[in-house]
Amino acid sequence: MGVILKVVVKDKFYLTLHPRPAYVIGSGSYEGRMNLMAASWVMPVSEEPPRVCLALDKESYTWELIRETEEFTVNVLSEEYTDKIYYVGSRSGRDVDKVKSSGFKMVKGKVVSAPIVEDSIAVLECKLYKTIDCGDTVLVIGDVIRCEVDVKKYNPKYGWNLREVSIPLHLWGRSFTYPCRIKIVKT
């Protein structure tokens, strides 16, 4: 048996928690200023009431727009959109209109005015519930007031059909991976 070397990691410790699904956050108002941002620091935090949490940089344009409108969308996209996901995650909406330049087709939310990426395979429409200051980031907790999914790719009982859809998982920087194996454990 060989020697296992271990090292203490403090800088970029969060990479030990990757890969994580890469989502696109829609913020602002469909009728006014709007923005798209890629985010992998997204998670459900409550089933009842249904809530989701995002960790956002306090300096981000997305956070500025969410503070103004108190709503946002979480858009789940398939592997074919990885380049566009990276694009909206690697530029600031203050410097470039990512909605126009990304090539994503946008629609207005059905219950919020925040933008939705039309080709999403799932969309969570959220109203701001609470925020928590976490240093350089803010946790944005939203009430999920509508969730729509592509029924060809998602089963409400079992979740995503990963034989039908591949959701990009962000490793770091320009690196992504995709689910390739499914293991169902025995009970």
C-alpha cells in the first residue's frame, strides 16, 4: 500500500465541493434592466415552504438587480448550452449586455417579471425571502413560487432522466463535466 499524501487547502477550498450543476440566474425586469449570470452555488433549503438559496458576490450586478426587484429565476439548461452558460458567468452585466450578446432567447416569467431563458429544461421563479451577509458573498434565499420542467426529461417522482438529458456540472474556470454513469444502490 502506497503513502497517501494530504495537504491542507484553504484558498479555493470550495473546489473540493465541485463539480456542481451550473445554472443561469435571471435578474432584473423583463421590461427594464435585466441580466443573466451563471451560478453553481445554488441549493434547495426548504421543501415547505419551497425555498432555494444562492450565494452571490456582493459586488455583482445580479445582486444589485435582485435587491431592486426582489425576484429572480433559476434556469436549468442542458449540455448543449455549456458555452453560453460559461459566457454569462465570465463577464459582468455592468460591462456588457449579456442578455443580448449571449444569444439566449428570453421570455418574461409567468409569475415574476424577472427574465427566463426560453430553452431552459426547468425554471424556478422566485421572490426574495431573506438575505444573509456571509463576508464577500450574500446568501439570497428565495421563495419558489413556480417551478416548471420539461416533462420529457424530468419525472416528478424520480427527478432528472439522465439517460435523456445531460446537465453541465462546473469543475472550475472553463472546465465542465457531465453525468455519465448512474448507480442505483440496493436497499
